[in-house]
Amino acid sequence: MNLLLRLLWVLVRGARGARLAPGAEATLALRVWPTDLDLNGHMNNGRYLSIMDLGRLDLVARMGLLGAFARQGWRPLLGSAQLRFFRSLKPFARYHLRTRVLWWDEKWIYLEQVFEAEGRVAARGRVKGLFRGPGGNVTPAEVLRAAGWSLDRPELPPEVAGWRDLEDAEPRAEPRGGGLTGCPPNTPPGDPRGEHP
């Protein structure tokens, strides 16, 4: 099934479906279609990320936030994602995608998204995103309040703490000069042309 059709299905289902209780996970029941496959005959690894987009949209819709997003001009933006594969999803296999809020701070919200087939985890992803409105970033706490989720922020999960530490240790952007080290292409190590002021 085309991703656009799945997107429309998620929107209609989310608008008509029951609202999620505070802290509950959103679950989508899906199937692997031929357009999802790669040359190895299983779901393409890039397709997982596209399906995860649908899972996050489903969560927003089931939280009752579509109206608030439209009125306030809010939009979700993804900061980073990590994805680990455990087993393949074969053609026409039925699977579930479960999406839940893990933690948030003043800027970022962290979500877990798990693909399950036949009662087993096929892949697990985590994403870090933020919400932006016309006046700038909107805190996750404000968005959760708009959904009627009066939640205390949970304790920082170890997997999120480790992920934050890893990202804090990485450079924020590609170094000037191009290349992985910031040196002009083919510049030998130690060459002063590769040094930055």
C-alpha cells in the first residue's frame, strides 16, 4: 500500500479513534506490502523510518492534538533517530508498531517505537524531536498539557541518558573545509592546509 494511503488512513483513524489515556502507547496494525521491499525480499531499512513517521502521527492524533497543532501552527521536527534491527519483516507479514513517550526536557521529547511481529520484536527505534510554533520552540510540557496529559516527568531512562551523552560528545555540525576531518579532500594528516583558525 502506498505511503500516502497509509498516511490518510492514520489521520482518519486517529481523528475518529478513542483518545489515549495519559502515558499510554499508540499501536498501529500494519502489513508489509511489495512497495516496502528491498532487493533482499524483506522490508527496506529506510521504510522503517517512514513507518515510524506514521506511528508518531498516530500518537499525536490519538492524543487529540491535531486541532491544537492546526490552531497554534505547531509542527513536529525530528532531531535524531536510532534504530536497531533484530529480525526481518517478510512480504505480506502482519506487524504492529507501538509508539510511546519515554521522557522529555525543556526542549526535546524522546519516543520509543517498537516493531513487533508474531509476538517478537523485529526492530526497536528511538527518536528525539521538538515542537516549533510561529514564535519558536514549544516545550514538550506545553504540548502534553494541550493533550490533557497532566504527567510528572518520569525519571530519566538509562538508554536516553546514554544517548544524550553520546550526542553531547559529537560535533554539532560538519567541520569547515569538507571531509570527515574537516580537511580539504586528499589533505595528508598534519598538513597545515587542513588546520582551521
